[in-house]
Amino acid sequence: METKRKTNSTSSSSNNNYNNDQYQYGNGNSGSSNGSGSGSGSSGEQTDDGTGYGDGNEDGVADGGQTQEYITIGNIALHGTGGLNRFYPNGGPLWSSTNQLSSSDQGIFYTDARFNLRIRPQSAPGQNTNDSLGNKCQYLGNPYKKLSVDICLRSQTGSCIYTHSFEEVTVGQVSKVKEFTVPNTSAPLVVEVLGVRWDYACQNYLDQGYSESDAAVNGVCPMGQVWDTSCVKFDIQFSTDHTKDFPSSAPRY
């Protein structure tokens, strides 16, 4: 996983490694995925391409003298929960900013009035790479075209205060921006991923001659749980009081 703060500087930025996660100050668009599976080659019925609103590399807008660009936590790689759910047997979030980022990095989540967030799906991680929790993605990545991601926002103590589902977002594109109400807390906020879904399982059925209207694909089409044998990857981008905001041209929910 890679965390970046988008800046206007043209100089290269330094990398700091914390628990095998990478924190980088940069422009948020340097990394391509570690690898992805090949296409299915099917000529049958296809899932739609989902929704997307640009590549997510536009400059932010300062409304209070901010000089730092909005922040990108890049290359979050996670196993799914479908099937035996081997990697999250006790439930809980799939990813949490308090667990997957170092304590010294929690300051990027300080804010009083603004916390705007969007996601950007990426192609699947490469075979035998580790997910963001350190679990190996053992198989070739499946060529999904879109992801849905469930996000929780909470304070340091307590359960989710606000949740939002970013639905059917196209790989390589950003979702609309969700403008969260900021919880009343003096501590850094906590962002958690509660679930991920993909279109690949649906496409797998369509390749076998099923239709999206068939009873056999209920709960799978158009989006279904990612298999626990597979990994997906995406970025989270957000703005706070201390960063520039997404431009007005970035659609909001």
C-alpha cells in the first residue's frame, strides 16, 4: 500500500516504510498496479463498464490558503470475503487506517470541518504479491472491470458513525466525492473499509451462458462478493481542512 500527498513540486519525493506499507509525498499518480490477470476472451454477454469521473489526477483547489494537495492512500490490496472467508474469520473491517498506517501517520486524518473522500479502483495485484494485511495473493489476478467499496468513518473510539457505499466504479477512474459530516472529536478520524464487491463473478456466470436475469446469479450480478482466494486493489483519496479540496468539477453525491 502506498500513501501519497499530492503536491505541485516537480522534485522526486522520499519514501518512508512503516510495517511494509509505503508513505510517499508525491503527486498521487506515479504507481501502476503490480499486475493483473489476462482477459477472459469471452464473446458472450458482458457486464457494463460501471461509472467513473476521470483519472483522479486533477489539481485541488485551496479555499483557505492551503498549499498541500488532497491525499491519496494508494494501492490498498485486499482479499475478498466470499467462500470460506479465510482472512477475516472474526469479522470487523477489511482495512483500517489505525491498523494499516503507522501511528505517526495518523495526523493526516485531523480535520474539524471538511472530510471529502472518493475511491479509485485499480487492476488486481500481481500473483504472489502481498495484500495490505501481509497475506499473499496466491493466484493470478482476475480481470474485473469495476469495484464497489463500503467505507466507514468514525472517531478513535466507538463504532462507525457514517458509512457510504461507492458503487460500481470503473477501474482506473474515480468515483463521485462523498462529503462526510465530520464527527465531533479532537483526535484524528478513522477510515475503514467494510466490504468490497466486483463484477468478475457475474462475468464468470455470463461467460458460461447465464443471463443476469437467471435465478442462479442472484447476489452475484451485477456485483458480488470478491472470492477469498482473490485480491482486488484500489486507492482512497480524501481532503481535509488542511489540504486543498477536490475541484468543483469533481462530481459529488
